[in-house]
Amino acid sequence: KPLGSAGHRPTRGGSPPPTNAAAVAENRRRPRRRPGSPRHRWLRGRKVVIAEAVMVAAGPVADELTADGLAPLLAARSTSKASADEFTPLLGDRVSTKAPDGGGGAAGDGPGAGGSLDGHAATAMIFLIGVAASSLTLEELASQYFLKDSMGLGPAEVAVVLSFHSFGWIVKPLWGMISDSFPIGGQRRKPYALLVSSIGAAAFFSYGGVTTVSQFILTSLITNCCMAFLTVIAQAMLVQRSADKDMNGASRNFTSYFAVKTTAGGVLALTAGYLLERYAARSVLMAPAIPFILLLLTTTCLQEAPTSNMVCPTEQLALVAATIQRQEIWGTSLYLLALCVVPSPAAAMFFFNVDVLKFDSVFMSMIVCVTALAGIAGLGVYHYLLTDVPFRKLFFVATVLCSLVSLTPLIQIFRLNRAWGIDDRVFAIVDTFVIFAVIEVLWMPVLVLASRLCPPSVGGTMYAFFLSIHNLGLWGSQALGGALMHVLGITRDNLEHLWILVVICAMTMLAPLALLHLVPRSDPELLRREDRGNPQTPP
């Protein structure tokens, strides 16, 4: 709106509000930031990095660093000197105010696809999905105690069983394609939210009747598939709500969602610790049904207009297949898989912390919160100190450093910290913080590189593809860790060879360096800009 004669915006009646001469003079003297000024770009970068920090802490599975939430914000941060039109290239036409209804991945909605979702019910639904998805932290912690105490499993068996948690997140692009390509009654969000939240609540309640490991695996598969599907719905709604907004408006939408999700994750982790002190793990596993029921009730109030536009999954898959054939895409995908599939000693360390160090469930939940804080710290180090470092050089140094810090649990395994006068709890918190901060420094540039590789027309789907590779690697990491524990004879009563497992896992972190030459040396954005002018290459 134009400024009034007194330097203020006019009211609805057309006349400016009454002001005194001093206020008018002060308003005219106040410097205004030009959109292209260095300070304007700096402030915009601050908003984006805060949004990134919130998203990084949103959950243990980088899944939660989502295709439709992270990609446009990372693009804005990585191209801070570009024009406003280049801030959201990764979602292509789907976030353009001029685009028709698009499709694919976790978001296939243009501004008018599926009706307006700006009401209070839609906002409450999005935030409740964030809370429901944060139940993953509670489920994972309670599952470890349930499998250990109720099922009597050892470290190797626990690692293999918990690896099935990743399956629902591995196929996350499939959930997006289903909701985009097969609307129910002309609606893409509300019917699926009602169906999935109902199934999720019933699945969590069914933990009360689980008596075998196979039943536990089936139940955990259903609950994690429901959480992954719901995050797809929430992120698609966020993209639709942000389609006709500028970068600040879109950033505010996503930041609010991930802020709620991060806060809920921390609260639920601490709640799980206190509940496990007072109730059986089986009862704690049933608790996440509560946010699913609240989500079900809220979704009934959502008003979603029907849409007649259909998204063709075969066309979307054809574009993705053509894009994967590019060397910088499949090379980065292979490197990402090798980086994530490194075996993990987490299950054995859980038994060591609980049975040997005698950490209670409350302290174990505090460690979960420390990992989130470490992720934010690692993000800050990367953003302010390492963004200008070439990808290959950064990956090499960070991988070597990550391998070294992964050896620090040996200090506690051999009880050296007690000889140095350091309490076990203090060392565990500091050690966890350092390890996960370094891992975040290694992981964040991988996300940036993936976001820069996504072509505009299939940006959301391709980014979800990269995250699916990450989740597939997490599944392989836990499975390989369980296999190593079995070979080394590590059981709940025999942790003698735990130090060997830690050394093997730390050394195998160096293996992905053999594939480092497949990672692009320069910024992939330059390659994408060249493709925009070449109609013969995949868009």
C-alpha cells in the first residue's frame, strides 16, 4: 500500500492516523533497508538459517528434513545473492503463484489445488501432525526398553528389530504419489489424514496386545508408515499455503511447523523417560495414540475444496528416471548410501549405558535431547564457517574427523574417564554432544548438495528420493551393526568385545571416501542453470 502524506500507511478509511510533528520527522529520518542491500541479505540469511536449525533438530531421521520443507529454504540460503525469482527453484512450478496444479513427491499442489487451507482447522491439523510425528522419539526409546526387558532380546536382536522403523520413511515418496495421484472424493489431504490417523491410533493401542517379536515388528511398521504418511500430508499443505507468499512468508510457515515438531520431540522424549520410571514400557508405547486421536478429531473440522486435477505418477517416475541417469545424481546417491550404511554400535551402547553404567530412563531421555542441541550447534558451525568450503574437501575432512570422534566411547568402555575423575553422566553428555555435532557438520553439506542437485520440474520428488536413500542407509546401518554384534558374540550378558565393535564401526566410516570422486567438485546449481537453457537435457 502507498504511504500516506504523513509517512504512515493510510487506514481503511483512507486518511492517515493522527501523528505529531516529531513522530513524522523521526519516521522520515529512519533509514530503510533496500531489498538488495548487504544488511537486507544478511537479515534474510539469518531467518533462513534459523529455519534450517529448527528443521535439523526436528527428528533423528533426516526424514524429517523434508523434500518440500528443506529444499526451498536451502536454495534460498545457498543463493543469497540471487534474485527473488531464484529462491524457490527446487520445487519448480509447484510453488509458483502462476502455476497450475502440479504433482509428485510430497507436494503436488498449486495455489488452487484442493482449495484454501489457510483456516484455523488446517493450522491446528498441521501442528498436530508435527506432534504426532514427534512420537517417533518416544516410540524408539520405549521400544528399546520393551525389547530388552519384556522380550528378553540382546543387542544384536534389538538392532535388527529396530531397523524396521526406517521402512515407512524409506518409501516416503510413495505416500506423496498416492495422495497426489489418487484423491478420495476429489480431496487429497483430509480423507487420507482421517484414514491414516485412525490406523495409527489403533496401531499404537495394539502394542498392549503384542506378545511376540513378529507382532512387534508388524506394529512398528504400521506406526512408522502412518507417521511418514502424515508428515507428507502436512508438508504438502505447507507448500500449498506458501505458494502465493514471498520467501519470508514461506519461511515462517515451515519454521512454525518444525518449531512445534522440535519442541514436541524434546517434550515427548523427556516424558518418555519419566513414564518409563513409573509404568511398563508396553504402556508407554501406547501413549502416542493420544495425539493421533486429537488429530483425528481436528481433521473432521477441515474444509478442503475438491480438485479435478490429476497427477500422473508414470510421468513423474519417467522424469525421475531420466534425471537419475546423470552422473552427478547417481554418483552423489551412491556416496550418500555408502555414508549412511556404515554399521552402528548404538544398540550395544544402549545395553552398556543401562546395564553397566546404570543410567536410568530419565537420563537416557536427556541424552536424546542433547543430540538435538548438538545438531543445532553443528548447523551453526557449518553455516557460519564452512559454507564456502568445496564439497569434496569438506566431506573428506568431516569424514575423517567423524571417524576419530566415534572412537571416544572407548574412553568410557575402558573406564578411563573415572581414572581422570570425570563422572560417567558428565562424560556421556559431553561425548554425545561432540559426536552428533560433528555428524551434523558432515550431514548438513550433504543436504545442501542434494538440494542443489534437484532439477526444478521434479524437485520435491528428487529430494524425497535422496532422503529415502538416507533412510535406506539407516536401515542397513542398524542391520549391519546387529550382524557384527552376532559375529563378535556380543550379548546382553557379554559386552567384552564391545570395544572391537566400536573400533570397526569408526574405521568403516572412512570407506565412503573411496567414492568421493563421484561427488560434484563445483556447485551443481551451475549445471542446473545450463540445463534450463538446453531443452535436450532432463528438466
